[in-house]
Amino acid sequence: MRCRPSRGQAAVLFFLTSASVYIFGFILEIISSTPDNYHLAVLVEYFGEVFTFIGLLYFVNILCKRNIPLWIYVLQVLISAIIIYCILNTMETGLFYKTIGVDVSGPFPRLVLEYGIGFFLTITYIGILSVYSVGMAIWAYRKGSPLEKRRLKLFMWGIFFVWAPYPAKLVGLTGGYEIPGVGIAIASICFYMILIRYGFLDSVTLASESALDHGVDGIVVLGTDYMIQYHNK
């Protein structure tokens, strides 16, 4: 008997694939030494990042057991297309970065950027998504089981580490280097623990979820406090 991948599996696969593209772009950035190469690296990086956050929201949808309207995903795709357009043409228009330069005075080449309006709008967009995701996690935490609370704590720590490199650079802890990939890497460890250590990808759990989701009968699971823990469509 063959069954379709569960929603949890699909969410994780989409998220990890997008994050891999982002990490590849970050590696390109590290080994680049000219503005044109940096531009290409940033393009790959943000292409992965915008889809990573689409995958993140889908992951939150499954983790917090709360449906997110389809129009929000459609809006994310439209905003992502605008972001990629701004980066693609930034060398001519200055929409995302006004200038891209390289400082070779240190031990490693350092990217020197003058941010444009597209960059600030992108950070605002990602910030809103992060706040929304954390809000959903807090909502789910109040009603979650002890195991679910451990997962949600790790998820919120992961969101924190995604943002940690930005204030670290502002206070001079990074020596002026752009290190967003470090935050993503630490966040990935948190999400790894959610998936593996705390059984979010447990095969028995996923098989049960798949069977329940695709069943023809309505099923509702209540906790000891009589709150709904699960229901199929």
C-alpha cells in the first residue's frame, strides 16, 4: 500500500530545500571577491530566503495546528517576486542595494553595502512574518502538551537566532562582516531538534496523521482538559 506524503513531511521538505538554496548562496558570498560575484551570491541567497520563509509559515501551520488562509501564501509569493526583481536589477536601479563594494583591507574580503528601500521593505516583511509566527507559537504553547511545548520553545529560539546576527553587527561584534547565515545555521539546529529529538518526524506519528487525514470519517481527538488536540478535514 502506498500513501501520499503527510502535510508535515511536505512542510519540512519545502523548508529544508529552500534553506539549502539559501546556505548555498551564503557560501557563494563567502568565496566571492568582486561586486558582480557578490551580486550573484546575494541573488541566490535571497531567492532561497524568500522561499524559506514561505516554507517556515507552512511549517508553523503544521507545528501549531492552526490553518493559515491561502491568500497569505499568495501574498507571500507576490512579495517574493518583487524582492527578487529588486535584487536582480539593483546594480542598475539601486532599489535593493544602492552600492555594492568590497573591502579587502582585512584578513578576508568584506562586503560593503549601502542599503536601498527594497532592503528595508524586505526586512520589514520578514520581521512581520517572524512576529506572526512567534505569536502563533505562543498561542499554541498555552494549550499544548509538554512535548509540544518543548517543540514550540525550540521554534521560538530558532526565530531569535535568525535575527541575532543583525544586532550583533550593529554593536560591532562581527567586525563589520555580514553573517546572517550563522543565524540560519543555529536556527537549523533548533529545528533539527524539533524534528528528530522531539519526534515531529516520527514515522509512526506521520503514518497515523496520514491515515487520519485521508480517512473518510470525521475524527476529533481531545486532551485531558477537553481541548481539541487534533481533527481531520
